[in-house]
Amino acid sequence: MHVFTNLKLMQIIDSAFLVALLSIIAMLLWLNLTKVSTDVQHNMQVSNTSLQQSHAAFVQQLALENAIDQQRTTFDTLNDEFFKFAFDPNSTPDNLPLLHTLSQTLQQQGQALLAIWPIADRPDLKNDYEEAMGIMSNLSVELEGLPPAHWRQLAIDARDTANQAKLLMAEIEKIDNELGKQIGDTILQSIQNTDASAAQMAEQLAHLKQRALWGTLIIITLLIMSRLYFSTRFQHMTQMARNAQQVAEEALKTKARFLATMSHEIRTPMNGVIGMTRLLMNTPMSKKQTEFVDSIHLSGEHLLTVINDVLDFSKIEAGKLDLKREPFELRACIEEILNLLNAKALEKHLELAYAVGPSIPLFIEGDMVRLRQILTNLIGNAIKFTDRGEITIFVIPRCQKGEDYELEFQINDTGPGIPTERLESIFEQFSRADDNLARRHEGTGLGLTISRHLVEMMGGTIWAESAVGVGSRFHFTIKTRKAVGKLKPFLHSNIPEIVGKRILLVENNPASSQAMQDFCIGWGAVVDTASTSSDAISRIAVGKPYDIALVDSNLPGDSPLELAKYIRQRFSKQELPLILIAPPNDRHSKETVRELYNLYLTKPITRSRLFDSLMTVLGELNLISSRPEQSTLKLGERLPLSILLAEDNPINQIVASSILDEMSYKTDVAESGLQVLQALHKKAYDVIFMDMQMPDMDGLEATRRIRADFPPNQQPIIIAMTANAMEGDRQECLNAGMNDYISKPVLPEAVEMALQRWCITNSQPQPRKEPDYVTTSA
């Protein structure tokens, strides 16, 4: 039977069959026992009724016999006393009271006998008996009215009546004996019926026992057969499951190998595309050529995002994505994302703003990289699908227990909105909120799915609210705890130079206003907020003193300039410094702004830039903690190194060499691991950028040979520069003896950070322990 191929279905059928068989057993037992119980109850009721009737008849018979015996005795005594009185010559009327007493006793006993008269079908016998009793009872009365000469004749007549009464009594007694026999027969019949019922019940129980035995044997046989059948099917399905698991494991390994190969094969040319494009962008080009190159660069960045999304999704599916637990600054994390995405927002004239609840600690514990990935996905989507308006980010504490926090993030946009019926599905893989709208924008459809998995790994949930034509709001929560980190100057509270300063904040964006207000209050300033220029003018007009005014350029019309002109008519730049908060592509005239405002603060607002702006207009910039002056020398001039590049791809050789050349490094190139070893025997190198996959000998084997064959004072710093970006590739490089790891496409910033981290000026670089962090390129 091929029907039973589904394990769950088989379990349901097996359980249903077992329940059905047990139900049949219970039903049969219940029906048979119910019948036996009903028969027993009926027989018991019949027996009880018969016994009760027999008992009543028996009691009646005893009473009748007792009454007959008493009346016979009274008859005999009355007859004897009557004869004595009638034939005794000495009898006188004084002896009549005894006769009266006996007559009354006889009459009472006669009435008692009539009350329990046993023969309903003999009315003649009852009449004769009543007549005889009446005659005998009245003899004493008749004696009183007769002379003694007639007493004897009356006694003779009374004897005849007494004899007749005895005959009647004898006949009653005979009938009573017959009733007694009937009672005995009834009792005997009841006993026989009881015996018959007991025998019948025993027979039924024996039959029930036999049927239960056969039924049990049949059911046990059926159960054994079903067990054997389902056990065979289970074993078969288990074996199929094992085989399927093996196939799935092989498929998973094949998928991993395929993803690793594809990632490497795509990243290798992508490194050339993005690297060459970046180099081309640094050369003189016409406007049209610049647009073409920008398009190529954006397409390359998008393709790299697609690759990274696919890799992240494969890691999540395989359960190999782990989260770090390390302290980081939440507000700086959000500001970095806004700085990264601000260029795209400016292209669409969108305003970015954020606010973090003041009770949320500066440093929290978690995986900053993955949190940044979630926020980048959500904010990037908001920018992508919003054509006008603003994008605001709020972070609020949802729950706090000691140092443990549950934080809620809200990303609001003023885009087209999402239909209600699509809200639940947008977090599913390859799902789009609006297919028609999505066709205008590129993407894998995995960003929200990856974000949902990352949020769940952080102990939170993610959901969305939207109104078509109004905008959308994405929420997600994470569980974290307060952490300790190194405070930068602008993170300290109550900055002496700012404490007590009165600041007028003119901002019509609630999120930006709240964020800047929180920053300034945290530094010790007294903040007064206004949402329009007229409101700000009215406050200044009534004489409210201010030390600094922060004015947003996004006020309606020329309000920022009108407000600044009004203030400059009353205060100089030294008396009331003005700071204009504006995007790089601000619509106002730069010359006019410079005339009216002390400083130009570029959006998006970050805590550090706002701090620097306030300190600058206060003339206290020199009081900030010492900052090393930026050197105009390139890295290669400040940190001279001999570098060997191990790379077999010609295009990637050009890209990496060009990046190092921009840093003033001259680079030697080796195209295989064997050439690397040969080069090291000829010349000592400070740093080797090592590709993993090369002909003749790969980068891992070459690294192991270098670490094993060369003395400690000749060991170079080895940094992986590879397209292998799968889970475990970094650790594999470090296990082989490499110092650091950079994934392709390679960014100049990643190369420069790795060189600064591992190399020390004016000394021979030495291999170090594995770092706590790695350099990766996006």
C-alpha cells in the first residue's frame, strides 16, 4: 500500500486504529454487562415481590389460624358453660354475667376473623358464619328473657348451632390449609425462579467470558498485525529519512561549496570592477563619462550587496551565524549609518533625523555590526521607497530591569505605504511589499528576512505598521544590557564650557529637535526650543537672553535668513553666535549665509559635530582634549614598508598595486605560493598580502611553510586579501598563521587600517597574536 507514505499520517492512522479497537472492547463489555445487570435487577425485583407477597400471605395465615384456634376455644367454653347453666337445677340468673362475657368475647373474635376473612369467592360461607356467630352471641341475652323451663331447650338448640359453627370453622380451617399450601408453593416457585435466574446469569457470564476471550484474541491479533505493518512502514520511512538526511547533508555541502565557489568567482572580478572604477573616478573625465563611471560603481556596489545578502542568508539557514557580545556606543552606531546613507537621502532631498531616549545608556552590549546591518536595511529601504519628506529613527526603552534593557527601534518614513494585506508577508524571503514599486528598485528580497532572523537572534521581534499614501513605520526590539566604554570628550556630561549656556533651538523636525535638545541638556546647557522663525523672533523681542542660536535651514521659505537678519540688527556675531543646520546642497545663498551666520553645521546632525560647532562658536575649541594634527604625508612616507603582493589575477594585481601606490608603497608581485617562497629567500619583506587560491601552491600552504621555515626575526606580517568570504574562511586563514584578513572587493581604508594596526614605525614589524577584531570590506 503506497497510501501510507507520510509519517504523520501513519501515526494518526495507527493511533486511530488503536483507539477504535479499545473503544470496541469497551463498548462490547459495556453492552453485555449492562444486559446482565438489567436481567439481574429484574430477577431480583421479581424475587423480592414474590417473597414480600408470600410473607404477607404467611403472616395473614398465621393470624387466621390464631383467630380460628381462639374462636374454637371460645365456642367450646361458651357451649360447655351454657349447658352447665341450662341443665344445672341450681342455676340462677346470677350466673348469666359469665355467659355475657363469653358471648362478647366470641363476638369480638368473630369480628376479628371476619376482618381477615381469607375467602373472597365464598360469600355464602361468610353469611353462614356471621349468622352462627350472631346466634351464639345472643344466647345469653335470650336466656334473661326466658323462664328456667325453656333454658334446656334453648341449650339444645344452641348446641346444634355450635355444631354447625364448628363445621363452618372446620371448613374455614380447610381453606386456610389450602392457602398455606399455596403460600408454600409460591415460596418454592420463587426459590426455583431464583435458582433458574442464577443459572441463566451464570450461563450469560460464561458466554460473555467466552466472547470477551475471542474478542480479545481477535483484537490482539489485529494489534499485532497493525504493529508489524506500521513497524515495517516506520522502519522503511526511517531508512528513507536517513537516506534523505544524507542526501540533504550532501546537498548542503554541495550548496556550501557552490556558494563558496560562486562567492570567490564573483568577488574576484568584482574586485577588479569596483577597484578599477574607483581608480578611473580619480582621473580627469567629462561629465557624461563621470555619470557612466558612477553608474558602473553603483551597480558594482549593488551586486556586492546582493552577494553579501545571499551569503548571510545561507549562514542563517545553516545555523552558522553567531552574534558577538561586546560594548559599543549606540548613538555613534546610528550616526555612522546616517552618514553612510546621507548621500542617497540628499539625492532625493530627504531629511534624516534620529532621537535616542535619554534614559538609554551611552554604551550597550551586543553585536554592533549586525545591529548596523539591520538598521542599514530598514533605513535604506525607507530611503529607497520614499520620494519626498523625511526619515526619522527613534530608540526608546521598552523595559528595564537593573542593567538589562529591552530597546525598541522605530524607523518612520513618508513613503507610499504598504497595503495591509502585504504587511505580514514582507518579512518572508524573496517577498516584496509592492511588486510594481519594487520593479523600480533593485534588491534580492532578502534584506527584511535577514533582519527578522537577526532581530530574533537578539531576543526581539520585528513588525511593521503602514497607511497607504501616508507612510510606514518599522519596529523592532532587542534585548541588551548596559556596558562600559571609553568616553570621548563629547560624551561627558556637564561640559564646563557649555554648562549654563542659554541656547535657542529653532527646528521644525520633532526628532532632530529632541535629539539636539537631549545633547545640549546633557552637556549642561539651558535649551529653549521654537518650531518657527516667528516664534523665535517673538522670544527674542521680549528680551529673552541667549548665548547661542541653532537654526535649521529647512524652515519654510526664507525664514532662516529673515530670522538671522532680525538677530543681526540687534546682536553682533560675537554677542549672539548663529549656527545654521543645513544639508550640503542647501538652497540658500552661501554668501548670504556667511554674512549672517557664524558657522555652517552639515546634516545629518551627530553629537560630535554639534559639540565641535558649539565649542568653536564659544571660542573654546582649544580646550578640547588634545588631537593629533593630521599629517599631510601619505602612509608610505610615514610608515615605510617593503610589501609583497601574492595575487594571480592580473586585474586584481593592478587594483591592489594601485591602492598601495596611492599610499606611496612600491609593491613586488608574486603569482603563486612557490613564487612567494622564492621571493622571501631573495629579499626580506615586512608585509605580504596573500591571496588564498593560487596555482602551484595556495596561500594557506605558503603561509604554513613561511611560519615553519623562516626564523622569527624574518617573519613578515601576512594579511589575507581574498575573495573567500564564507563562514570559517577567516578562521582558516588565522589558523594557518596569517595575522589579519581582508575580503574582496578591497577598499583602500581596509588596507590602510590593517597596515597601521600591524606595523610599527621605525622598527622591524613582528608577528602578533590574533587580533580581537578583523578588517573587512563591504
